[in-house]
Amino acid sequence: MASGEQILIVESDPDIADLIGRQSLQPLGYQVTVVGDVASAIKFAIQTTPSLILANLYFFPGLSGKDLLAALNSQGIKSPVIVIAEKGQEAGAIQAFRLGASDVIFWPVRDVEVVSIVERSLRQTQETRERQKLDRQLKSTNDELQHKVRDLTTILSTAKAVVSITDQRVLFDLILESALQVADANICWLMLRDERSKAYLLRAQHNMPESWAKKMNQPLDDGISSLVALSGESLVMSGLPLQKLKVSALGKSIGVIPIKIQSEVIGLLIVVRKTDGEITRDAQTLLEAMADFASISLVNARLFHALEKNVENARTGEKYRHAALESVRASIRDELQAASYPLNFVLTEMPGALNSEQRQALESVQVALQRLARSSEKTVVPKQ
């Protein structure tokens, strides 16, 4: 057992305290403190939390070792206690075990036995500490894994939403909710660049105070977003540097993530945490993924609007072509009618008799005109 452990001996008999402390434990490097009454022992234990306490079961003025155990339990002191009892006091030792004693030394005892019992108790204490430490590490690891699973689930659901939700307002709200979660933030908002004025306008927000939220669809000066818009690089700040900026009125830590199409900044995603603690690199990476989703959504919206415009232009062009075709066909029909009337009149021979060659020529023209009329009537006009 490694030396240097703090051991408290609660013993009013100087001979017993000397044998256990000075003769048995101090030569091995243990730091030994001896007190002669329970009140002093409780005060010392509260102030220092010793690695081990050895306490006489009965021989104290006013309070017993069992009273000491009860007092330590009530104060939440976890130091193991070895009781010192005389042979024949086994019943009292059993009661002490029920009160939380870890072991017992029956007096008289040799120094080698004292060392053995003390080291065994300290070893058990060390093993308990190691188990508790391992439990804390396992819990911390489990919590971290659950947090990562939650974040990955959030990223996946947001990615699915980008390709399935066509209402940008709904999608932006989802992105902001996800950003709040992955950054453990309290306030979040989204700013998009207006193509005409080139200013960044507030387009969506979560949990902003009313004095800020009333700037919806207007430029919003938070004192930091404009710098990120110029640099195109994500920025996280906390502590004293943030206190000089206007946005410090909202919280103690901020992350500003640019929304880009290639290298062009078209928007900004901002999260604010009210508590201390800088936004971590992992959280920043997840926020950048959220910004990419917003960018994809905006690109999709642009493509959709362009497609709608092209379709509308195509419909308009088709309408014009249809009208032109109808006009041509009507003109052909009118001209055919105009040409057929005098031809039919001549073929009646009312103006004068026709020889066979004249009639044959005129009938050929008549057949050609009829064929042309049927062909124009068969022309397909696209439906509107």
C-alpha cells in the first residue's frame, strides 16, 4: 500500500494511540493525527476527510465510537472507520458494523496486525474509489455517445427535410431548432442577403427578445455578423471579447456560421448560448452542416423558381405559336375558298363552253385545291 495516506486515530488512551500511530503506521509513511474525543474527531473529519479513521468503540468522555459513526453518516463523510474494541466486546463490534464500520481491531494487538488491517481497509477503499471513478467515466462516455447519436439523428432528419419540405419557412424553422439542439444554445436566428440591396435581412428566429424579433425582414446589426459576411469564415466567441459587442446583451457565447454558395456568402446562421462556455469545435462542425442544408434549400428554391419561369415562358411561346398557326390556317382556308369559287363557276360552263383540254386542266386545279384544303384541316394544333 502506498504511503502518504491521512489517517485519523480517535483514542483517549495514549498507550493505544502510541502503539497504533507512532509505532505501527508512521514508520510506513502514513500521516497520522490523534484526537482524544469524538467532537474533535468530527470537526477534523469534516475539514480534511481522512483516508481512514480508527476509533475506540467505548472509551471516550461524553460520546462513544458508535456515536462517531452515526455523526459521520449524518454529515455524509465517506471515510472508512475501523473500530478498536477489547476482546469480549464482539456484540458492540457487530453493532458498529451495522452503523457502517469497515473493520475491527481487538485489543491487545500486535503492530503487524494493525498494519495488516489498515492496509486491507485502505486497499478496499482504493478499489471502491477506482470502481466509482470507472463508473463516472462510463457514465460520461455513455452520455457523450448518447449526445452524439442525438446530434447525428438531428442531422439526418434535417437532411431528409431539405429534400422533402418545399415550404422554406417550415424548413428554416426546422434548421433553427436543430441548430439550437446541436449547439446547446438558447437563441438562434437566420439572416439572408437581399439581392437588390445586398443587405442581410432577418428571415427566421427562435427565442429572440421582442426588441430584436421585431426586426423581421429588416437588416439586423448584432455587431458581429457583418464581419463574418466579409470573411466567409465561421466565428465563435465567448468571455471578455464578446462583452464589447452588441450581441453580448443576449448571452455569453455566440457562434456565427456563413451560409455560402461556393465562396459567395448568401446568409448567416447565428446561435447564442446564455451560459458560460465556448461553443465546441464539434458543435461548430454540426452548425456548418446546418448552414450547408440552408444553402441547399436556397439553391433548390432558385432552381425551382427558374424552372417555373422557363415553363411559363414555354407555355407563353406555345400559345403564340398556336395563335400564329391558326392564323395561317385561316388565311389558307380563305384563299382556297376565294380560289375555288371562280373555278367552280367556270366549270359550270355558264360563262361559256369548255373544250376537253380546258375542262381537264381546270379539274386538275380543282383537285389540287381540294387536296390542299384537306391537308390544312389535318394540321395538328397543340392543346393548351
